[in-house]
Amino acid sequence: MTYWLGVLVQTCIYMIAIIGVSILSGFCGLFTLGHAGFMAIGAYTSAIVVNTFDVPIFVGLLAGMLLSTLLGLLIGAPTLRINGDYFIIATMGIGEAIYLLSQYLIPVTGGPYGYMDFHSFRGMEALFYVVPILIVVIVVTYFFIKSKHGRNIVALRENEMAALTVGINVYRYKMISMGYSCALCGLAGGLLAHYMTNVNPAMFTSTKSNDLVIAVVLGGRGSLTGAIIAAMILTPLPELLRFSSAQEWRLIMYGLTIVLVILFRPTGLYGDREFSISGLAKWIKRHSQRLMKRGEN
Amino acid sequence: MVLFFQQIINALAIGGIYALMSVGYALIYSLLRFTNFAHSVAVTFGSYAIYVALTHITSNFYLGLIFGVLVGAVIALIIELTAYKPLLIKNSARSSLTIIGLGISTIGTNMIILIFSSRFKVIPTDFGGKSIQLLGAYISVLDIIIIAICLVMLLGVFLFINKTRTGLAIRAASHDLDSTALMGVDVQKFLSIIFILAGAMAGIAGVMLATKYQAYPSLATTMTNKSFISSVVGGLGSLGGAVAGSFILSTGEVMISGYVSSELRDLFSYGLLILVLLVRPYGLMGKRFDDKA
């Protein structure tokens, strides 16, 4: 039972990170290959802050969020002004550099063995942290994408030139998306650190970064619901497929799904729609009518 | 001094391999304005092709090399025809091409792990530890062969691009793909040629890397990342820049691991990447490409 609760906690934590990346890659259309690095920043910062200053976990999480956001904006400031390719490259570089640094700076991070012995969640305490934070994140993100700012971000993804002409400050909104995604990834990293009781570099490899983007692409570019569903399916998957060579098969299926989705359903599984009660009611009504018509014939 | 001379030879060999791969990145970027993240697949298949060739088919290194080149070229062509071409015809966003490349590279690496396991494979060649003495330094025969083959290949590609009719069409297409198509050039055919060329060079790079370091599944992704950094340092889409960037990166890496610490080598590469992006994002010789209409 506790095992499955653990899987649940991890799913919630990764969902926070995937929602963050969804704002950047899904809504704003800027792909990233290094957001596991920002999770690492959040994780190490939170663990180190809590350990050295003996403050509550909450303060550590905030510190991790802050530092990861600042770093993200620092990287975004020069690269978001130019062609999107350079941004992808920069995120890849920063993700890889953070990974290598966390291995190399042994006095600070503990090197490959990881940073240990800091104040962590005890047992089920994790759930009481993670679930409320996740709910707050979902609600805030929902209102953010429904707001004027959210619409501006989608507009600039669809056509940057047109967005610029109607007076949207494209650069500013790219920076906002970058900051938002880095803040959420930093938060998720911090939560992961206090849940795992150990932070080591292997938790934040480039494969993890790719997994985040893949989840967003599969869920639907520009759909919060899609990101949530993708997180619910993809995060527990490695736990379920633990037998022998299942890991390689899983990654092959990941890759294949990506290729097929991009070729045949470029908007992702959930497209850019959102789940809503009225939408569900309409869907049921439409399909029941269709079924009834079929029955009459 | 002797150590320094040895390091220089080593840097030239590694730089040559990086250059073969980064020219592939630059060629595709100059035409299509996207980064081919599936490039590592051709390198991986090249490095395992030489392993299969030398353990099962032949004992001649050069026949194995040709086999590796063919495998790399065929893989690149398959990737272009099945994944990139449909997207290019549909005129999809460039980010779709990037992400599909990522998916293909995940498939490729894990297929190799399933087939060959993730153990290191030694390539049985008769170079072994053979070396010759030059100016008091011991230089491995393999490094000399690598440098020679890389130089010949790079020279060949530059002559092909700058002196032939096909090369002229490719250069025209890199200025403006759509106008070139309007002038009656069969652009799709030339895109396939470019992918075959890039794949063949990736195949050679794979063979060289496997012979120099042994073959293992993540070898290609590590090394293509480095060559990608070189092509960014030199300027995306610039062939000369890609070659220059490769030798700058390899020299820096070899000197750092030789005189400072080998652990700092990768950190240097990625640090250089970030530094270049912060200070001069278009690289040494890059042109400014804009997303805007």
C-alpha cells in the first residue's frame, strides 16, 4: 500500500514539473531539452537551505523555486531575443552543465553519491505537502492560461509576427513563460528531494528532460488537461514496467509514440482543448443522439 | 613539449571526427533551418556496423569502414523519407522536426541496447596499440589514419559543395529553398542527397569513434552532442564554422583533460556552449536567421 502511495506522490510531483513545461513548450511553443536541470537546482537548493539554516521545508522549497526562476531568466534573457533554435540549444547546454556540475562539486552537492541527511518528509507527510501544492498549481495555472496573459502567450505561439503587430510584447511573454516553467520545475525538484531523502545527479539526466517534453507533446500542445493526463499515464509507467528489458521497450515505445503522434496527430492526444463539465455533457449528448439515430435506421 | 605534441595530434584526431559530424548538422541546418537530433542514430549504427563487420564478415578494416559508411547513409535516408519528408511536405513547424528527431534518437539508442546489450564492444583491428615515433613522441597509427580519412572526407565535401552542379543547387537551396524549387530544381531529391551525405559522414565518424574508444550505446549521443556544440560555436548552418568549431572544441577539451583534470572536460564543452550563446549567439561565422516572416 505504501508503495502505491509512493508512486502517487511521485506522479503528483512530476505533474507539477510537466505543467510547468507545458506552459513553456505547449502554450508558448518554445521547446526545452534541459528542464531536469532546473529541477536539480530546486532540489539541491531546497535540501541545502533546509540543512544549513535549519528552516522549515516550505522555506527551502521557496528558495529552490526562486533560484531556479532566476537562472531560467538569466539564460532566457539573451537567447529568447533570437531564433527559437538557440533557445533549445541553450536549455540543453544548461541542463547538461548543471548535471555535470552537480557531479563535480563534491563539497557542495555530495557528488555522484548524492546529498543526504537533510530534513525530509516522514512517511505520509509527503502527501500532505504534495497534494495541496499540486491543487494550487493547477488552479493558478488554469486561471493564468484563461487570463489575458495566457491568451497572449498562445497568440505568439500561433503567429509571432501577427502577435507583434497587434501590440503583444513577444519577448516579455516568452520570458514570463520561461520564468513560470522554471519556477514550477524548481518546486517539483524541491518536493522530489524531500520525498526521496537523497538528491543525486542521476535523478536529473537529459533523459529526464526529454521525458518532460515528451509528456507535453503527447498530452497535447496547449492543453492543461492533456498535460495532467500525460503525467498520470507516463510517470507510473516505469514503475509498472520493471521486469528485465521492459525499460528499453518502454523507451522504444516512447520514441515511436512521439514519431507517430507528430506525424499523424500533431496537436497531441488532447489537442488544445480543456476538460470541462459542460464540454463532457455536450459530448455525451452528441454521441447519444448519434447512437439514437443509428437505432432508428 | 613531447606531451604537448602528442596532445595536438590527439586533438586533431578528435577534432576531425567532430568535424565529420558537425558538418552534417551544418549542411542540414543550412538548408532546412532545423537541428537534426536524429543525427546520433546514424553514428550509432555506423559504430555497431564496424563491430558486426569485423567480428562476423571480414577482417579488413577498410571494408568494414565502407560497410559502416553505407549503413550510416541508408539509416539517414530512411529517417529522412519516413519522418522528415512528410512533415516538410505538410510545411509543419520546425519544432515538430526537432521533437520527432528526439523520438527517433530514443528509438535508435534503445534498439541498439536491445540487440547488442549495453556492454562495451571492442572492435578487433590490428592497429591495437601500434604507434610510430615522431619528434620523440609516440603517435598511434590509428590517430594518423583517422586524421587522414577525416581530412580527405572534409576536402571531398567542400569540393562537392563548391565545384559541382549538384553543389551549386545545394548552395542555392541554402539561400532560399522555395525560390530554388521555383527555378526548376528538384529540391526533394537534393534534400535526400544531403541526408545521404550527412549520414555517410556520420557513419565514418561512428566507425572511427568505435575503433578509438570501443562501441557502446551512449557513445554516439555523447559525441554528437559535442559535435553539435562545435557547430553552434562555429555558427549554425556554416560549414567552415562547423569545422573551425570542431577543432577549437577538441583542442580545448584535450588541453583541459591533459593539463587540468579530465573530469572538467565535459564541463568545459557545455560551459563554452553557454558562453557562446550568451556572448555571440550566432557563433564565429554564423549568419543571422530569423523566425519572422
